[in-house]
Amino acid sequence: MSRYRVAVHIIPREGILDPQGHAVADALRTLGFPGVQDVRVGRHVVVETDADTAEAARTETRAMCERLLANPVIEDFEIASITRS
Amino acid sequence: MRFGIVSFPGSNCDTDAYHAVADALGEEAVMLWHKSHDLAGVDVVILPGGFAYGDYLRAGAIARFSPIMREVVAYAQRGGRVLAICNGFQIACEAGLLPGAFVRNVSQSFICEPVPLRVETTETAFTNAYARGQVVRIPIAHGEGRYVASPAELDALEDAERVVFRYVNAAGEPTADGNPNGAARNIAGIINAAGNVLGIMPHPERAVDATVGGVDGLALFESLVARVAA
């Protein structure tokens, strides 16, 4: 059993209007970044969990996302990184 | 008739619901603590508005794991009536009692104001005391009130006449300018397929007194009394 640090990105699903992202995109363009096409604002969750392997930690975190951390009606998630801690 | 009102940590409309039932409606109201496993033999469970568990993660996401929610879900699955208001509606969606989810208002602002709603169907235990197509004035108070669901889910709701309340403009039409939060298809309230769980984003319990906010919410509670008495 090892301890893993699993980072998860949760972002609004494509097709769900993200007014926060639009406001940030507007601000960035105003700030002098005219190339900004789109911004989506989501959440970054870091889970420290004990598991036998990194793959087991990934599977477990995926289940956590499906059951609580993300709402599939409105959000997509991706596991950004897994590191031993 | 006995109404049970769930108090979660962070509920702030539970006493409004109590007042609506006990004082305006004149029926029995009992408070149900979130840690309880006992629904006290109630005829209707009210999931009230507020910010249960601080709305951490997402509105309603943590509240659905409250001990009492296990009983509420089982009760609903047995056909028990659940009135889910505002944050209660968000909790009911997270708990799988109703389809869809809620996201931030398009305006990004918390909105607190009375709005016109159209009663889309009176064929429910919650709206039989209204007239079909009646426009009522009920306050909203939410930052994350924009209802979303997949197009297929929205079509299924429409086809089965499960959209119960819609936001409308002054002329009573469900237009974009009559939609305060950007909700899909102007949806303000829906019912589950079995017809025993109603979710409503506006606050009928805040519209039960002529001196403060009008009485357009009272018929929702009267509908429930009429149905149980029948």
C-alpha cells in the first residue's frame, strides 16, 4: 500500500454556458491578450489516497468523480496527474 | 395533516416553511433534524431552501449524504410526497429524486425578487388548487438557479407534462426576457415521473401572507391538503 496524490480537473461540460468563463475571457482580452478564444472555469481537486498501485488509485479516484466530485449532467472530469506522496 | 420540514446545517428557509404550514395553512408542522433517521410519520416532507452544508463542492452535493436523506429517498420511492424548494430542489437533483442539475445564473448574480410563474399543469398533487395557465407571483432567491438537463431529458419532461412551473414575462409568455436565471426552457419547477416529488426553484413558502409578498404560494400547500383529504 502506498500513498498517492491524485489531481483531478473538473470543468463545465461543452454545451453548458459558462458565464464565469466568458467574463474571465472578456477580462483577459481587455488586459491585452486578444488571442483568447474561450475560457472555462472549473475546479481542481487533489485527493491523497492509499492504494496498492497507481492504477488502483486512478480507478478509485475515477469512481469518486463519478459518484461525488463531478456531476455528469453539468461537468466533465479528467485525472490530471498521479504522483506518489 | 402533518408536514415534516428537514433542517440541514445551513438551511435558512426551514422556519419560513414551518410558518407557511403551521400559521398560514393551519396544518401540523414538525421539524426533522438532518441527523435523524425518523420521518415522524409525516404526510409530506419539505426539503427547504438555504445553503445546506455551505453548498460545498456543488449546491446539494453534500446534503444528499445526510442521514435523513436515506429515509427521504426511501420514502419517496414508496410514493411519499416530497416538496423540494430551491436548495431542496438542488438536493433532490443531487440525490437522484429528480433529473437535471443547477448551475450559476447567467447573470452571475444572486437574484432575490418576486417573479411571475405560469402554472403549466394542475394534474399534480401540488398544483390542483391552481388553474392551468394561471400566472402567479412568487419570489426567487438564488445564485445557482439555472436548471440544465440533456435535450433528451428536457424533451421527456415536456412530453410527459412534467414541467410544472415556468418563468414567464409580464405578458405571461416564457420568453428570454421573462427568464431570470437562464434556465433551460424557462423551467422553474418539475415533477418526477411518479408524480410524488416536486422541485420548485422559487419560494412558495414566502408567498403565503398578504402583508409580505402576497399569497400566491398558498395554493401549492392547499393542493397537498386537498389531495390527502380526498
